[in-house]
Amino acid sequence: MKRILLFVAALSVLSALSAGAGFIAYSFSSVDPASEQSVLFQVSRGQSVASVCQSLEESGLVRSALISRLHVRLYGLTVKAGTYRLSPSQNTQSIIKTLSDGKQETKRVTIPEGLTLGKVASYLESQGFFSRDDFIQTAKDRNLLDEFGIAASSAEGYLFPDTYFFPLGADSEIVVRTMLRTFFSRISALEDNPESAKDLHERIIMASIVEREYRLADEAPLIASVFANRLKIGMGLQSCATIEYIITEIEGKAHPSRLLVSDLEIPNDFNTYLWAGLPPGPICSPGLVAIKAAFSYPSTPYLYFRLTDPDTGRHSFTRSLEEHVQAGRQLYLKKAAGK
């Protein structure tokens, strides 16, 4: 009788263990193995593991919030904030691994050279990330600027133009930080990299003007040399690009097809026809060609340049006003960067 009781007890334990193992296996299995659908799942900053697992269950992505949470705890995993593409066809281990690895759903965005801060903000808003105002406010955050050693009131000029893969749902701080890190990474290997924040800022102001003036890469250093020569003798930079910046970014008007004499007389600190020296800040985000030109330009005798072939983008470079006038009288404007 004792042996029978022990046998029955053993069977009961095995049965319970088997049932438990079956339940666990079922709980870990995918909700719908045949599903071809996927959903975007958001994990917020500071959200608890329990809350994330509960949301997974309520979204029909896992069978058991409890089992999911125990799996996270048992293996010492963390769940990273972000936006993820998940499917009911994934089992619980696969879903938790995705959240733990931080394999977020991303969106490809390309920021072209020559965009202003406002145009970058508008473009990112159009791509569904965040509001234009939110991005501009973040780009002017004093703590963030100090962290990156930017001697300016905004990140204008430092938002490096490139192709990025930003996580869906990324906030403006993540995007601004990514663009600033890219900027400083790209310039770190350049020759004649300015050592002080003040010197760097002045070079970036120069680069931003060169960016909006040059059309052929081989002419960018020559254009930079013209501006450098003018600065040395206290001559105004007389850059049409700075007038365009006043009209479009400060006055909020459409990009002009041509400049009027009255435009050159607009009383604004960015008007390089009225005032000598560099304007108060960059007028766009320059690319590497313009940055390299502003960091290291050749020694030339030129004080003037004029676009003489709008089809090829070729300029003529001259030493005197007389030669400059002889080169042509028509002022051509570079096409606006962005909308």
C-alpha cells in the first residue's frame, strides 16, 4: 500500500510538472504563428518592465505578461525605450530580445547641405518626428550647447548635413544630439581644426557663407580665400547669401529670384553689405566641402568673385573692382536649399 501511495504521489508530481511545463511552453509560444501583420510598439522612457509586459499582452503580442516579466527578471535583461516593429508571429523570447537589444524601427532622412535651422526643423516635422518649434527650442538649449562646447545661442551651422536613420518616435533631443555628434566626429580629422570654441564658431560662420556661395567644389577654397582677404583689410564680405538669409529666415519671406538695391540696404546685423566682418552667426548648415574650405584655404590675391556661367556654376576671381566689373554685371543667386 505504501508503495502504491508513493507511486500515486510521484505521478501527481510528474503530472503537475508536466502541466506546468506545458503552461510555460504555451505562454512562451507566439500568439499567432501564421500572422503576417506587424505593429509599432512604443516603450516610453522610465516605463517599468511590468507595464511594458502588460502592454505587450494587451496588444496581443505575448500570451502572458507575468511569464514575460519573469523571463526578463530571470535573465537579468533590460527593456530599452523606443519604437519597435513587432509581430504576433514572434514568440515571447524573440519579442523580449528585440526590446532588450534596442532594435528599434528607424526612418531614413537625408539632410542636404545648406539648410538653415528653421528648414531642418520644418523638414523633420514633415517626416512625422516632432514639431518645428520643439526642434528649434532644443537646438537653442543652453545646457546642450555648453555640453558640446558651442559658443553660440543655437546649433545653427552645427547640424551636420547627412543621411540619418532616426528611431521612430525619437524626441528632438536625440536627433539634435545625433547631428551634433556627427558634426564633431566629421571635423575631428580635418586639418587646421580650430582649437577654441570661438575660433571654431568663426570658421563655421565662414563655412556657412561659402556653402551658400559655391557651386563647384574646386572653387570653394578660392571663395573662402576671398572672404578671408576681405576680413584682413576690414572690407565687407558683401555676400548675397547673407541678404537671402535675412529675407527668408529673419523676415520670413520667400526666397528671392534676384536681389534689389533696396535689399542690400536692409538694416540688419547679418547684412554683410552694410557691415564689415563676419555676421553674428552661421546662415546654414555647411557640408564638408565648405567646412574644409573655411578651415584651410589657399593664399590668393583675390578680393572679388562673380558667377559668370550659371550653367556650369563657374566663377571668375579678380583682384580689383575694375576687373570685377569687367567680369559681368548680372548677379546670379544660388538656388534655395530646401523649401
